[in-house]
Amino acid sequence: MIRFDRMSFRYPDQSRDALGDVDLAIEEGELCLVVGETGAGKSTLLRAVNGLVPHFTGGTMHGGVVVNGRSTATVPPREMASTVGVVGQDPTAGFVADTVEDELAYVMENLGTDPAVMRRRVEDALDLLSIADLRDRPLATLSSGEAQRVAIASVITAAPRVLVLDEPTSALDPGAAEDILAALTRLVHDLGLTIIAAEHRLERIVQYADRIAVIDGHGRVTIGDPSDMMRTAPVAPPVVQLGRLANWNPLPLSVRDARRAGEPLRQELADRKAGPHRQAAATGDVVATVRGLQHSYGTTVALRGVHVELREGEVVALMGRNGAGKSTLLSALAGSRRPRSGSVSILGGNPRSITPRELVRRVGLVPPDPSTLLYEQSVDGECITADKEHGLAPGSTRSTLDAIQPGLDPERHPRDLSEGERLALALAVVVAPGPRVLLLDEPTRGLDYSAKERLARVLRRFADDGRAVVLATHDVELVAAVADRAIVLADGEVVSDGPARDVVVHSPVFAPQVSKILAPSEWLTVAEVEAAVCQ
Amino acid sequence: MTPRSLHPIAWWVWALALGATALQTTNPFLLGLLAASAWLVVAARRPSAPWAQSFGSFVKLGIAVIIVRIVLQMLFGVRLPGHELFTIPSVDLPEWAAGVTLGGPVTAESVIAAFNDGLQLAVLLTCVGAANSLASPYRLLRSMPAILYELGVAVTVALSFAPQAVMSAQRVREARRLRGRPSRGLAGLRGMAVPVLEIALERSLELAASMDSRGYGRRAPIAARDRQLAQLATLIGAVAASIGVYGILDGAAPGGMGYPMFAGGVALLVASFAYAGKQSVRTRYRPDPWRAPEWLVVACGAVALAALLVATDVGVAGLRPDFSPLAVPTVPLLPAIGILAAAVPAFLTPALPVTR
């Protein structure tokens, strides 16, 4: 169905190939997962399938890509629309129409499909993706999970043979991600669609893959059976890491398979106590207090009466569905939103009435898109500006940055950095003036496992230096790795607040993979298990 | 009547007719009645989509126009004699600045005249705002002829840049506050503009990629020679039409350069457009129907306009009331009834379907 024939590609003005000598054949009806570290060339590979690379991006391509008998060298992407459907990383950025139904019809109108066929296909797509109840909704009002499903439906209507998805579940909460994956399995099994997808959150999707293509650091691609490929892949979800550690064969990819393989390990670990290698509750001073916080946007209530105390030295995970009020709570803590009622105090002061100069020394927030914080033309430029603005000694932001991520090229443009490097830079800029409370909103978007591990270590160090760190996240594995305490919000209220281990271990939604595999013992991470086994 | 949304072109015809009606009178009561009719229809038939929320902004813009008009009249306007309200210190500009006098006594008459002029413009804006709120811009685009469609999409994409830029500007502004940076002043502007433009550009590229991979801009396969011929015809047609316009406007030009040249050019253009339209392979999904309610909406707008045109023709008093001496203007009956007809769509058109 898809054949890459000794294909290599180089972006314009680059000195090395993004993809080198790719030989790849993906059969019909296959769900192929593309795996690799950030910046390895996953998106480039995906965009080559319908010819956006090189027709849209420019650059030099050697070799060829043939999809369903048509070569991208001679067929432009717009003509490929009837064969390949592509959904980008941010589905909302690709919307053209203003209601769901019109968006679904858009591709068929361009292809000149017969009106009667259009009606039928729109209805089918609405059912396949379970979005029939959204048909009249304006696109601007969709949640991120709904938007993702609408984006998939809007390419399915062209009846393509191949579906290309770039990080379909990265930005979603666990429940919405489940919906997407259920829809994808249906498309593969019922329609025989060939799906090629890239995803950082492997723990969600790896078990559904028929084959896995791994891109190494030099743009070379190898493809093979999932459990063979995951044995050596540069990125691996916790279930695979645990399997590698325990030397399970065949390597399990799902929690279910791992539980079946894991009985001996559970027995071995039964009499050992998990943790606490971290103290159960932070005993530091209270640095921030939130009392009776209420907030609403129009008629939508975001927070209703939230009480939270933050102590220095603790890492607090803020969890809950999209729209549960996590971001609102963070921005109220950072003083960028005036709450309807209730009070926020950071080191005894209301963040709304503290001067900006003083506020940055008390609280710092890294927004979900770190690039909004950055506007200089180089890494060094950002550091120098941050020094000047906060009245710090020259070079202090740079040394903060080096402590977070050493060796970042000072001349590079912030937009050219990888997601992880950009987050590090934004974090350095926020942390440099020394805020006592550090807030991060969805920091793991687009980060691979090694970048997440680095982030976890950095956050731990910040907390040990006597800061309170709060991260709002869907990423249960990051929570397991770093958080001391977890707060779960639902519908604007705190539904649980306690030691992270107690909160996440017994929740079917928030439990990390390791604790699902090793239940009823309360283990959270592969690192914990490794330490216990090696004793 | 089964709930449904009406054809966007019907709303635009209705609104433009109302706008043209507003241009026929400066009577504040008639203009107020016109604005009230437009508001009533918008309140009854406006959907909940984001683009439909723009009516308020147009009304605010209209109010601003009235205020500016009055202030300008006070400062620069010709003084109508009459009841003096107060006096602004006057400055005589020198001869080289046309000898204009600034300021001076402000009379009630001139303020009222300025208010009426401003009100006329404000009502016109209100009508445009009503059309914007009632008719979905995307659906309007879809009902355009093929040749205009692609141009139209380019325009919509360009227009979607603005709300996106506003949204990212809010995010960037908030982020800057977090860094303890000024969000005002020249330095603030630079810090805002760079990330906002970068984000907007990135999103536009992503939108372009999405449209490209969903078949935007496909054409029927035609021979290269035919296409070149059509392009040549467009070019010659455009040049001929321009020369024709020049010939018509310049009385000294030879006779053949005027109307004949213009007509020939336009004919060539139309032919090449029609040919280009044939190249388009698009089909339409659920085209908006044009039925009785659409005719009703158009008719209501036409009745209002016709009433005013007839009244002007017949010479009904009170369409352009005179305010010196000061008097409360009368409300002429026929135009008022005609304008009330413009509000009928609020009651006699199908209701909007409920959005789940």
C-alpha cells in the first residue's frame, strides 16, 4: 500500500538529511506506528506519504514514495486527497469551515464527489467517529478530544485508503485518548484502512500497532514486529521498560500481557515494601494558600470553592479531565486572573496586588505553549534580556539554563529548538529570578521519554531547593515519577488530595502502568522496581 | 415552519436594502426605527456561532461614529446660526492653511444636524453588522460562483488571521505578565508583535498544509495550450476594459476607444471567467435552498427601500427635516410603515434549529 523506495530527504538550507535511505513497505490494513525521539524525523516521514514533503515544504528528495500505485513525485498532495487522509498535530489549526458538518464535506466538495454520495459519507463518518451529536456545532466550541475526532472524520469522508495521524492523542486527557484509539481500531478492523501514526505517548498506543517503524538519530528507519522492535527502540513506555528489566519473552506491550507474564515478579516483590524513598508529606513552610476560590467563564463554572495549600519542598500534581479547572487554578495562583470570589495568597501577599517585579520572585508559571514566553532571536538573547529585566547578575539565567539543559547552542533561534529544549529555555527564564512557587501547565506536550525523565529530575531538584512545584498534567507516568502529592479536580472541585501514591495507585484512570501490572502492591515506577530488585 | 437557517444571500440582500433605505433619510425617528427593526431581527434569528456575535461591535462602532461626527462639527464645522449652547475658544488658522477658523460658538442646530448625519452612517453600519451576524460567512462563500470561490477562500483565510492574532496576543500578553514585563509602550509592543506574528504564521502554514492535503485548488485536467489561451484572453480583456474606461472618462479620446472597447473587454473577461469556472471540479454539499421564507426576507427589505424611494419621489415632508428653526421633526406615515416591514422577518421566518 505504501512503499518508500530508498527515499532520502533534506530540508532546504540544512546540512544533513532529515531522512536517509528509507526503505519501507506498509501493507494494506496495517496500523503502523512510527517511533523515535523528538526531532528524529517522524513528522517528515508522515508528511512524505501524501507528498506534502517535498511539494509543500521544499527541499531535495531522492528515491521515491509510492502510495496505492501513485508516486508522490508526479502526483501533488491535493490530488492524493482521495487516497491519503492527513491529520496534523494541532487539528484546530487545519479547520476551514465553521460547523462540523461542513468541515466533513469540505474534502468531498474539492474532489467533486456526487452530492448523494456526500450525504451518505458524512452520515457514515459521523457514526464511525461517534460524533453524530456534534454535527451542527460551531468548530470553535469543540473540546480538544472532539476536535481530534472531527479532524479524523473530515479526512475519512474522502474514503481514503491510508490515514496518516501525527500525534493523535498527545494533547488529550486519558478518557478522550481512549475514545480516539477505539475509533482507530474500528477503522482498521472494519474498514481495512491502513493507518500510519506517530505518537510520543507510546503507553497509550503501542499495544494496538501491527508493526513499528523506528527512526534512529540519523534518519534511518527500521520496521518490524512490535515486540521485537520495542526491545531495542530508543523510546519505550513503562510496560516495555519493565519487560526489559524482568527479561520477559515475548516482550509484553499491554498491561494485560504484562500482568500475565508478571506473576513471578509480583511474587518476588511481594514482601518488599515499595518506597517510600520520598517522604510521604512535605513538612516545609506553607508558601501559597488558596481559599474558597470560585471562577467562571460566562455561564461555565471553572472552579467552585477550591481550598489548597502548597508547602515548600513538595511537587504537587494537578490532575483531572480537560476543562476540570486546572489551568484556571494555576493562572489564579500566578495572579493573571482575578477570581470571582475567594482568596489567593503567595507568601502572604495577594498576587494581583504585588508589583510584577516582586511577583516573579514569588511565583512563576510556564504556560502550555512555552514559546509564548520567548521572543528574542537567539538563546543567548533570551538569557541576557531575562537578566536585565529581573535585575540579575549577567550570566545568571544562562547558568540556570545550563543546570537544566547543558550545552544549548547560544546562537540558535528559540523556534528552531526541539520541544524539550524550548521548555528548558522557558523554564530557565521563569526560574532565574528565583520564584518560591513554580507552576507548570501541561509541560509534557511533545516531549519524548528521555526529555520527560530529564524534566522529572529538574523538578525534583527545584523542590529539594525549597520551592513548591505544581504541575497540571494528564501524564500519569510523569506524576508517578516526580510528584509527592496529587490533587484531582473534577468539575471545578477538589475530589481527592493526598500523597501521590495513595491517589493514583487505586484509580483505574490515573494509575501508571507499573502499578497496574504489579497491583495489589503499590509500585509506581520502573526505577522503584529496579532499585528493589537490585538490592 | 420547520426550523432551519435561511440562505445567507437573502440576509445580505435584506440588510443592504435596509442600508440603502437609511441613505434616503436623515429623520432621526425613521433612522431609529430602522435600527430597531434590524436589532429585532438579529435578536430573533441570530445563531450562537462565534461569528454571529459581531453585531454588538458594529453598534458600538456606530455610536463612536456619531460621537466623532459631533466633535468634528464642534471643532471644524460650518456654524449654523441659532441657539448658542457654549463657545469653544476660536483660532484663526493663517492664510496658507486655507484660513479655516477652529472652534467658536456651538449651536444646538449644528449639533443636532451633526448627530443626524452621524446617525445615518451608524444605522448603515448596524445593517452591515446585522448581515454579518445573521449570515454565516462560510456558507455565503459556498454559494458564490466557482470562479469567486477560490478567491473567497483566500480572503477568509486572510480574515481568520485577525481573530487568531487577537487570541494569541491575549496569551502572549498573559505570558509577558508572568515574566514581569511591561505590556505597554514601544518595548511592550515589540515583545508582543514578534511572538504573535510567529504563532499566526505557523498556524497559517498548518492551515495551508491541511487544505492542500484535502484537495483545495484541484482543477480538471486540461491541455496546457487551452489554459494559456484562457489566460491570454483574461489579460487582453482586462487591458481592453481599462482602455475603454479611460476612453469613456476622457471626452477627447477617439470615439472607438470608449464604450465599444469597454464592452469588448468585458465580454472577453466574462468568457474567460466562464471557461475558468468550467475547470473547477467542485461539487456542493447540501446547498442552501431558496424557498418562500427567503423571498419573504428579500421582499421585506425591498418594501422598506421602495417606501422611502416613493416617498422621496412624491415629496413627502419630513424625510430630511430642517432644524433651523428648532422643531421636533414629524414622522411621515408611509415611510414609517415601510420601515416597519423590515422587521417582519423576525416573526415570519422559520426559527433556527436548536444546536445540541
